[in-house]
Amino acid sequence: MTDKHQLRAAMRATRKRLAVETPDAAEAVVQHLSELLEIMFETSVSFAEEQKRRRFTAAVYKAVGSELGALPLARALQAKDVDLALPVATSAGQPLVFRRWSPGDPLELDASGVPAPLPLAEVVVPDVIFIPLLAVDQRGYRLGQGGGYYDRTLHALRSASPVPWFIGLCYAGQMVDSLPEEVHDERLHGVLTEAFCTTVWKA
């Protein structure tokens, strides 16, 4: 299947099915978090040692519909003294910005209709960004909802120093062999699921 509209419809149905079949998936991803952090910071002695040098920030997201929930992951990151942020769509056609957030902080709907931190929250550039998706292929290409927010954001952050890690957060069943890609599509660095984590696409 090469038509993205048809793919999105098919993968939305798949994701809804996976959400019903694996209701504990959001909690299960946490068991792979330590492994993921060690892989991402493999140039250091350990993530714990790296964390002593500077405090890290991870962006998660407020799940919409059948997206894999990120709250258990957020709490596990907090337990490792990682600061949190949420994405905010400020206007159509623009990259997302990220504002500091902790579970329980007040939220309001952003330009895309998703709950997001209030404007008074500090804007940050995360060290790792956990990204929802409909599907991801074996090369790291992601199929999103079609708004282009994350593709624009990842493209803009490629010039950051250091470049954040872009990690898809999804059900294992959302991985497919291949997706059609366009010139504006941005690859992920890895994926975290209830069954495994991988960072095989890091450039």
C-alpha cells in the first residue's frame, strides 16, 4: 500500500486494535527505558554518570485517541531525575515548541487542539523527544497524522547542538517493513515499545 491516506486509515484501525489487545502496553514500555537510556548515552560511563554532569530534559506527549499513553513513561523519567516537557503547536505550518511540564500541571488546548502547557511555562530544547505515530518502518521513517508538525519540528532541530534524539513511542505492532517516504519526511533515531527498544537508525 503506497497511498498515505489509505495507509493512515489502515494503521488507525491497527492501532485501535492494539490498544484493546494490549491495555498494559503504556506501563510495559517502562521496563525498556533503562536500556534505551544506556544506548542513547553509550559514549559515557552510564546514563547515571552523565546525569551527574548535567540535567536532561525529555519531551513526551498527551495521548490522543488510541495513541500509546506516555504518562507511565513520564513518571519513570521523573524518577530518574529527568525534567519533562510537552510539545505545543503555536500556529499551523510552524514547528512545535516545547514547554516545561510535570504531571498535574494545568494545560490548555494548543493550535492543533491538543492539551499543552500554558504560555508562562519555560520553552526548552529537549535532549530526547518521544513521538507518537501511526506506523514506523525498518528504516526509521514514521507515518504521522498528516499535519506535518513533527516533520517540521525534527527538521528545524537538526541544526541544534546537540541534536535531540527522536524516539518513536508506539505499540510493537505498529512497526512495518516499509513506508513510502517524501522529501520532507524525517527519520527517527529509534523506537520504544512495550516489547523492545532500538536505536539502529542513529546518524
